[in-house]
Amino acid sequence: MTGSGQTGPAARDPSPGLLRVRGLRTRFLTDQGAVHAVNGVSFSVRRGETLALVGESGCGKTAAMLSVLRLLPPNRTRVEADEVSFRGRDLLSLDDEGMRRMRGAEIAMIFQDPRNALNPVLTIGRQLTESLEIHLGLGRREARDRAIELLHSVGIPAPATRFDDYPHQFSGGMCQRVMIATALSCDPGLLIADEPTTALDATIQSQILDLVSELRAMRRMAMIWISHDLSVVSSLADRVAVMYAGSIVETAPVRRLFESPEHPYTRSLLASLPAPVADGDGADAAKRGPLLEVHDLKKHFPVHRGLMQRPTGAVRAVDGVSFQLHRGETLGLVGESGCGKTTVARTVLGLTAPTAGRVIFNGTDLTRATAAEVRVLRPRMQMIFQDSYSSLNPRLSVGRSIAEPLLEHATMNRAERGKKVAELMTVVGLDPKLAARMPHEFSGGQRQRVGIARALALKPDLIVCDEPISSLDISIQARIVDLLADIQEQFGLTYLFISHDLRMIRHLCDRVAVMYQGKIVETATAEVLFRAPKHRYTRTLLAAVPRRTGRAS
């Protein structure tokens, strides 16, 4: 496929390329029959070019790349193609040993979740030197020197010292840098990056994008960037291929696709960012009075060292935070990972005891209240978690998970609970007939709706939303944000919305508080903060947000 708007599963790509794929078809063999994940996909990538592959979860993006690399289990999948060639070599005809030599040495892949991709029981250095020894035949000392050099090239501070650390000792952004170093260690001709910045903060995401762009230019490396973040795609890619239901429905140069998309699905994808929900200056909410008041909140975690684990200091996770949240208002809390956002949320909800300060909810000081007083108020404060799968018990049906708060805090018989669960599932857009299904049978967006239904079960006044959309596709994000706005209006809810996605914060929140190193450095209405940020860190944070080509973000 070349040019703009070439569509259809059987479309051919006649242009020469480093990687050429024609008519790729992938089927997953299940007990219920064959699932056609990839349906006749064709594309090519030239040397030094970045092709972005975009579309919703389940559309076949990752399955197509894993098929190209032959990483899918052969006993449960069938992969066929008219052509899959790299530098003229037929990848489907290579034996297993030939394919192992190709992977890592000539084609490398960065996976979405670096913590799952890195072996937790091996040091960072050992995982880097392994590929150097296998593919390049380097000795142990030479491989170590090369690995330290690679860690330095991707911005890991003190690489010689961090060489012997384990993955759990690195932040998410640093783990992703390690994955990039590993992928680049053998100087591949093609890098496949599968959603490598999805869960990263805006500033870390910006650093990773700059790093990848710089390394690509230095090495004249081709890249396939799999993503659902259209702003990242517009700032990084040369061409974009849009996937839908296992097929590529449109391919075009990045600017042309964003300015004049031809396929209806592409147009719906570009239009999926919701229109602003919050407006005004927050004066109406202020008139309703504060529901939550936080005064000089501090949470310090002691640091213990040595054989006797003596306390040697403290991590000041939250260091003097104060804010008010008015009834019916949405307050956004933004900042990088580690700045203290989630610790504030957990302390406000009483899940973590504060070191100092006061948390006043509906006139009651929770830091001085008795256990009985807190128990009475707890149903009125609920939380929606970031990871919708981990927050649900995998052994309980979704209906039972939604009913769990009712079992603890409400006096209902079984029939009444069943009726209430059905009502809640209807409110969040789920079919009540699915209540008996298990969490793994739902998509990420559906599981997040289950989490919202559970949070609504006890008719709370306040819901704390802790990164509830960060791992979802942009169109699913838009639906969840619209749902949150709808139920806020319907039930008169108040939200504390924690996120690193500044675009969604702008569209959903009335006011925004910016956290940096345990403190709130700036608070303003969303309109004022995005138009005229005052604090230097806020300006840095806003500058890190990728801008969409061709259209205002």
C-alpha cells in the first residue's frame, strides 16, 4: 500500500522495503473454534523510516508483529502469508535456529510492560550481556563494558553502579530505558516498539520519545511503532497504518492522515478525544462548600539500613499538601510518578495513616475520628483503581465483585443485591446478563466499568479516580471519561482525579493541582493553568505533552 486511503484486507504494497509483509493472516485456535486475528495485512518499512501501527486493543496490531517475529505458540496458532521478508530473506521459511539469530540481532522488539519483559531474578547487567554474548560472541568482560556503555547511552545515571541492580530497583521509565538498551545492543536494522510509553508520565514519555528519535537518526534504523496515542504517533511517525478488526483500513503519510483521513474508522479514531466537560471558573462548586479539606498533610516513610534494619532517614512522599475539594467538583491532581499523588489519595481515604496534618471530610476530621466514626463515613468515599484487572478478584464473578461493598455495608437480601447489581451494571453500560462472567472474560474497558459500578454501589459522595484510563485505548478512554461525566451529573458526585494524562485532565477537571516532590506547587482552574501556567515545573510538564500534527490537540 502506498499513498493515502488505500483500503481493504487484500491491499498490496508494491514499494521496496527493509521489511515487506503481504497478505499476512493469523488465526488463533481455541476450543470454540478459530479466531481470525489478522486478515490479509500488507505493509512495508524502509530503512530509516518509522511506520506507526494504530488501532484499538484487539484489532490485531501486536498479533501481526508477533506473527512476523514468529513468537506465537505454533500449536495454538496458524500463520500464513504471501510474503514476509526482511532484507530479502523469507522469515517464514527460516528454521528455528535461523529465526533465533534474526531476533535481537537484526530485528528487535520493545514490549509494552518493561517490568514483565525483564527477568526479576536476573540483574540488569546480566540481561544486557546475555544478548551481547549470544549474538555478537563477546566475552564476559567485553560484554560488561559494552552493556555499561549502552546504559549510559539511554540515560541511566551511574551505569557502572546500577549494572548489578535488579529490575525492581528501577522506576518504570528507567526499566523502559533498559529495554531500549537491550533492543539496541546488537545494532538491529528494525526496531518494533509495542506501546512502549503507554503507562509513563508525560515528561518521562517525552524523554523516551526524544531518545528513540535520536538513536534512530544516529543508526538509520527503521521502526514500527505500535500505539493508541495519536499525539505520540503524530510527533514520531513518517507514515501511519490504521488497523481495524484485523485489517489495515488506511495508510498515509502522517500529516495527510491527520489532516484529511479518508476511512470512517480513522475519522472516528481522530475524533475520539472528548469535548471539554468542565467549564466556568469553579465558582458554582465553591458556593456549595467544601466536601473535602486537606491541611498540611504529610506522609513520611522511614528508611532502614544495615543488618539490624535501623532507621537512617525518611522518604518524604507527601510533605505539606493542602487543598479543598468542593461538592460536585472535579479536581485534577497531576505530576510525575513518585511525586506523591497516590499517597495523597490513600491517605485521604484512610488506607494509609498520615505522619501529620488533617483530613476533614464533610466536617469530620478523619485523622482524629474514632474507628466507629470512620466506619460510618467510609461508604461515602470510594476509589477507582488504575489496574482494572488487579483490582478485581479473579476468582469472583463481576456481579459478586460489584455486590461485595453491599455485603459489607448494606443490609440487603440476595434478591435485593442481585437487583442492585443489575441496576449498577446498566448505569455503567454493561449488560446485566454478564454478571456471572469472570473478570478475564472482559476487555480492559469493560473491567474498568465494573470497577466504576462497584465504586457506585454505596452511593458515595466522593470518588477518588487513580489513573483510571492510563492503560486504555484512546477511544475507550473517551467513553470512560464520558461515562464518569454522565454519572457525576446523575448522582452529584465529587471527583479527585489523579492522572499523568494532561489532555484528559484538561477535558474533565474544573481545577487542577500540580504536585512536585511531595508538594503542591500550583493550583488553578483548568482553563487558566493550561493557558498561563505560573510555576516552572508546570510549564515543563505542559511542554512535554506531544502535539498533534495538523489539528489542535
